[in-house]
Amino acid sequence: MPFGFPFHNAQELYDSLEGPYALPPQGDVAVLARPVQGKSFTLKNAMAVQPMEGCDGTTSGAPTDWTVRRYRRFAAGGAGLLWMEAVSVEPDARANPNQLMITEDNAEAFRSLLAEARRAADEAGLSRPKIIAQLTHSGRWSRPYNEKRPIRTWKSAVLDAHQGLPEDYPIITDEELEALPEKFGRATKLCMQAGFDGVDVKACHLYLMSELLGGFDRPGPYGGSYENRVKIYLDCVDAARAEIGGGILAARINLYDGAAGPWGVGENLGLALDEPLRLVRDLAAHGIELFNITMGTPYYNPHVNRPYARGGYEQPENPVDGVARLLYGCAQAQKTVPDAVCVATGFSYLRQYGPAIAAGLIAAGGAKCAGWGRGSFAYPDFARDIIEKGAMAPDKCCLGCGVCTRIMRQPTGRPGCPVRDNAWYGPEYHRVLGGKE
């Protein structure tokens, strides 16, 4: 089928499927408006804003007015869960020089950001969403200053070649890995003091914790066996749990790396979920009660975690098949830990048909919450429209153009939607698109 979005109705989405995974049947979108009960928390509805990495913090890691604007819009949009973008646990672990990073010196700025977001919900006449901080170490995708400074956990023929790394490029040492739990614990403590409802110990998209999971060839105590590969990650989860108090302990994890790595990958790049689902069970045993399920990496195979219509990237598969794989993976995780809350992703590509398909997934027990990522940039009040109108407006939906990703990488770029948000319609937008809308 041609790439893009050539669908005139939901049935055409189903008819376009070519791969082994099916989309769930459409359901009643009223299920999305109902509260979601976790073990120690309640979400006001079953819709989430997914973590979308930002490049508009200060060089010291504090949020700026643009960051505050974004989360005010999300909070006023009605979703029950705001899964905040990546917040680095140390300076060298940032994916860009303006990535958020919480420290003792800027924790008050995060407190102010949260107060503004909650005030926006109050002003909109809405109950407040839960807000999760996503704690991260960017690993081989680190660019903390104005140059790339990869921190790889093992030698990857695929990703090393992709990044142009020489054979003798250093690998993070065992001692450096062993220092990470304390950093995740400290960051968790600061996040809870700042007023977050919980933290995500992130292990997705081939960032450091995610890459470690596939470190079959890493020598020493943190490579090889499953137990070795997950040890540092579980230690970081335990360190966060020790500081979380009554907050929500969460994890956004990869179930599948695709061509970027070996985690969850079987023959012919098919899913092999035995180890990933074992990790889901282990994480639940270590106190994780909120999961966010994803796959791939935006740096190498973005179609896997972000099926989309356009953008400067040749897609090797029908995007609807990518959505179906994401939803299938989430369903397997949710069935593995039925008492936990699993958040599914991939709905932005589906545009106005996403809510009914999300409702069908939830009704079938394949998730308890549905998340919109880049779609929330374009349409921050999607949840409110679903609740109040029973549908998303086609002319407000994300177009899947990929410009939100491209523009934020520019020197003065910021994450957002220049197509749907007038504040973004400016010089940077024109420079990225060559002056074309």
C-alpha cells in the first residue's frame, strides 16, 4: 500500500494489514472516559499524554516558559495521565544540551512547572491528572553539550556503524554502571520533593538501560545471561522504590528492538517475547505498578515505535502493521501482569480512528490506558474532545509529517506542532521544510 494516510474509514485500516498482527476490534469510546484503578493510584480516565523528548530546557536542566506552556496545554486537555518527557539523572547522560535534568539547584523550577500544569487543569474545570517524571540515562544517544558523546554498553555492529564509532570506542565500565542506582535514587527523591506523582525508571528506545537488556556479548557481570543483563536496571528500580514514598513507581520499557538490537527479536525480525515478558514480571515483583510499552528506537528504526506517514525516512513497512505490533506487544504485557496498569501507544498514526481502536484494545484486556505522543503536540485537548464529544476532530489530528521531530533538533528548535499550533509557525518551521507548508 502507499505510505501516507489514504484511509477514508476505519475498515480500510483493517483491510490494509499485511503483517502477522491484527488491530483490535473497535470499541465504545466511553471506556476511555472511565477511571482506571491501579494498586495504589487512580487515573481519572484511561488516556495519557506520552513522553515526548524536549529540547527547550535551560542548559542547567530547568524547564523554561516553553516547557511550562506545553504542560499547561496538556493538563488543560483532559488526559488522566501526563507522562513527562525525559529528565536526565546526570549531566553527561542528556540527549541534548537543553534536555531536562533535575538537581538540587533547580528542583524548585520543577515544582513551579507542576503547579502551573495543575493550575491549568483547575482553570479548565477539570480534575487534575497524574504526572510522572521519566528518569533517563541517554547512553549511546548522549549529546549533552554541542557534540555527540555516546556512552555505549556493548559493541553493536549495527548501531556502532550507524553512529560511525570506531572499534576501540570505549564501553561504559562496570564501576560506572554500579554508580547509576544511587543517581536514579537521588533523582527520584528530588522528583518526589518537587511534587511529581511518581517516576518512570526508563528502559526503552535503546537508551542506556534499554541497551543493556540486549547486552548478550558484553563481558563481565552485566552481560551474557538474562540475570546479568537486567541486574543494573533492577537495582535502579530498587533505588527509586526506596525514595518513592507513596508515589507511583513506573517503567517505560522496550519489548522489542527490531533491527536495532537483539532484545525481543526472533527469526526474520519477528517478536520473541519470552525475556521481555519475564522482565515485566520481574519489574512488577520489584514494585512497578504502571508500565508504558514501546519498541525500537527513533534513532535507527523510528517506524517501529512511531509509525508515521511522512518525514525524511524510508519506511520498510505499512505503518498500520507497526501500530498492530505495538498493540499486540502491550496486550501480551498486560496479560502477564493483570494487576498492573499498562499504557499502550501507537494511536497518533490512526488519527480520528484511534479512540475506537484504543477502546477495543482496553475492552479486550490488552491495556488499561491508551497514550498519544506526537499526536498530543498537535491536539493537546484530544482527551477532552473524546470525553465530551465522543470523537476526535479530523482537522485537529496529527498528520504524521514528522516535522515535530525534525524541528526540535534545530539550534533554536522546540518540540511542538507547527502545523496545528500557531505559536510554532515561524522561521524554524520554514527552514526545516524549505519554506513549504
